[in-house]
Amino acid sequence: MAIQIDALKCGHVENCMGGGLCIKICEQGALVEENGDVKIISENCDDCGLCITSCLNQAISKI
């Protein structure tokens, strides 16, 4: 599964209602903060889907 982040829905980590929960919950390190934005390291993603279900802004989805 490839994921994508809708930057308009996501905003920046400091504005996230979940405080960057998607980054914290990813055990594989597939999501990282870079300059206040959430970035995907796709080769680390193991398709668990936790980031999708944990995103309070519904900014993460499957491609």
C-alpha cells in the first residue's frame, strides 16, 4: 500500500489536533517530521494502516 498526505488537510505538525500522532504511532519510521511537515519514507512503510486510522484530520490515505 502506498500512502499519501493531503497537505491542506494536514497543515503542520504544530497545528495537528493529534500532536503528530501519525509520526509517533508509526513503529517503522515511515513518517517523519521535516520542517514542520509530515513526510513519508515509503520504503519503511509496512502497510499496517495505523497512520490512516490515527489521523484526526483524515489527511492520510491510500493511493
